[in-house]
Amino acid sequence: MDEPRWLSQVEMRAWQGFLVASSLMSRRVEQQLKSHEGLSHPQYEVLVRLSATPDGELRMTELADAVLTSKSGLTYQITQLEKAGLVRRRDCPTDVRGTFAVLTEEGRRALHDAAPGHVALVRELFIDALEPGQIALLADALETVGHRLRGDDPSPSGPPVR
């Protein structure tokens, strides 16, 4: 059996720093959205993704991929958003199995109300804690990890993924 490739001190610092920062950031973002807008972070992300499309709608399978959740997890979030009047479902006219999530006007207003506080918190806790060069390096590094985890890993010898 081969010996594991143990993490060096700097690798361990990077890993532990990522775990601490991502956990604390997630908690703070979740608290801020819940206390000010009554939304969970996954619900906020659903509204963001829907608002970024020309028609304010996405097929449920595409939306699940975009917000990095399972179909059942997305179904739960959509049901909660539907109960709040922020989204509605629409059947796909060309595929009886397909369903679209559609952003309502109330959903647009909720996102419009939630976005300034959310962005301010992200800026305060994350962006403003870093120098511009650190942000660019971190963006490149996290995009590379994300591509690897999605299975579309760019060549390690190629340029940074943008």
C-alpha cells in the first residue's frame, strides 16, 4: 500500500483556512438573509439564477445544476418559494417530464430588496478583507478547483481558467 501524500504545512494552512472561512461565511450569509429577508441562502441563489435569464425562467434540471443541488433539494426550495409567491412552476410545452421555475414579480421585488444587504455583507466579510491581487489569485484558484470537481478539469499546464 502506498504512503498517502500528506499535506505540507502551507497546504494544511490553505485547507484549514478554506474550511474555516467557508463555514463562517456560510453561517453569516444565511443569518443575514434569514433575519432581513426571510430567505435561505439556497433560495436567494435560486432567485439570482432566475433573474439572470432573459425570461426569468429556467428548466428545473438546469437550475439544479446552476445552484449545485440535487433535483429533490431544488424541488423543496422551489416549493417554499412558490408558497411565498416568489416563483411559480410552468410545464414544458415540448417535454411532458420537464418543468420550468419562473420568477414572479414578487420574487423580483424580494431579490431587489435582499441584494443590497447581501452584497454589502459579502463585500464586508470577503472582498474587503483581501487585496485586489489576492482576489484575482483566489478567483483563479477556486475556479480551477470548481472545474476539477465538476469534471471539466482544465489541463494543469494550461493557462488559468477564467
